[in-house]
Amino acid sequence: MNEQTSTDVSGNPAAGRATRFDLARPDEPGTPKIDSALARNRAFAAAGGHEGAVVFPNLRLFVITCLDPRVDPAHFLGLHLSDAMVVRNVGGRVTQEVINDVAFIAQITENVIPDGPMFEVAVIHHTQCGAGALADATFRRRYAERIGADEADLRDHAVLDPAATVMSDVERLCSAPAISQRVAVSGHVYDVLTGLVQTIIPARHKNSESAPAPATPDEVQTGAASS
Ligand SMILES: [Zn+2]
């Protein structure tokens, strides 16, 4: 690749050694447009791609991951429409807003599945994450001023060691009072160079080391009486 295009997202030469990546292909014109995506939408609808979609995800899965375009779970997890709920933010961090989202879905799900495991939340951080820029003091200070946030809080959002941050975020979810014990939580790291996901923390519930897998759609639909 052209070395001139290799940079880090902070714009600071001293920042983000762990986050160095190519911002764009050298041969891309770089003009932002939704037109090509809308053309793909027409083809999607014409082919009936939206048909058969359901609200509650087929895999009983809730994915929290980074908004980095290299880290699209539809691709690296092979997710199809209706397979999973997905929340993406900078770094794939478990913020209070994300905890609230999981709690919301759990409350909705309680009406559908009154007992037993509901769904699994998979927190997936990744290598070369741009959120590493928040470890740089200059970048962090400018960003804190821009959004009116506490700079000290932002430091905790940096992702330099994805295995470490995913462990702390799984713990944050498991210790959140708003999260039901019927929700399983797991932690993983996606390697953007190999394309592989490594599990750091297998699915667990609050106050337990491991957890049974959430019920499959067949199990939910047929119930125990038919088995
Ligand atoms: Zn990232």
C-alpha cells in the first residue's frame, strides 16, 4: 500500500501507534455519496431481500461492536437479515446508553420468553481500533472540548488492548443492575488482519462462570411439551 495514505485517526503523528491503518484506498475518488448505496437498495428490494424478516433475532444474539467499516458483523459473522440485533459505536464500548439498549430489549423480550435464557450479548472489540486515538492526550483534550465531555472519562474509552477492554466491558454489563440475569454475556476480539474472531470470555450470566446457550427458535416455538 502507499505509505502516504497510512496514518492514524487522531491526526497527531505521535498518537495511535497501535491504530495505524490506511484511511482510504489511493485509487478511490473519496467523494461521499449515498447514490450507489441507494441503487443497491433498489436491487435488494426488487429481489425480495426484505421478505421474511422478523423482529426477534433468529440467533438470539445481540452484538456490540465498533463502527469501523472493516468491522461489519454482517460480513465477519455472516449475519443475515433478522439474525441479530447490532449496536455499533466508537470502539464497540459498553456505555450507559448501550446498557440501556440491552435493558430495553430484555424488557421487550420478557413478554415473548417469560422464563429461561433470553438472548446472548456478544461484545466484540477489534485490533487496530481507531478508538486508540483517545489514549493520546492532545487528541483527547481537543475531542473533550468539542463534545463537552470530561477528558478523564474519555481516556477509559480508548481501545489499545482489545482483549483487556472487552473483559472490562463484559464485566460492566454483568455488573449493571439494569441487565437481567437471564441475559448471557460473552466477550471476543476480531483480528482485522486474519479475519478471525477469538473468544476471550465465553457466555456467562451475572454471578456465574458459564451459561447455557439461549433457546433456539425451534425450542421457543415448540416449547418443552413437544420434546
Ligand atoms: Zn474500532
